[in-house]
Amino acid sequence: MNQWHLLFKTRDYPEASIIQGMLEENEIPVQVLNKLDSSYLNFGDIEIYVPVHLKDIANDLLQKALLN
């Protein structure tokens, strides 16, 4: 079974989609877990997971993207 690492949390769906797309463009598998409450969007988070063996590469890509 694959081990997954929590890379990023947000409450902003467009931000999560952009990060997911950036990781997938760089051939990093992504799992997105949407824990946002459907009625009250200030409860819960959208969590982005990557395989443990790719977490360092994914984190580097994320840091570069957030700096721009």
C-alpha cells in the first residue's frame, strides 16, 4: 500500500486546483481530500497529499510556486 504525505491545506478551492495541476504537470501523483463543509465554508480544509517518496520534490515545487 502506498504511503501518502500531507503536503498542503487550504480552504480555497481554486488554490488547491492550481497546486494539484502544477504537481500533476511535474508527474507527481496527487490525492485531494475535500473536507470543507458544504453549508459553511469556514469549517474544514482541502488537503493535498503526495506519495511519501516524492514529498521532498513536491515540497520544493510548492515553495517555488508560492514565491512567485
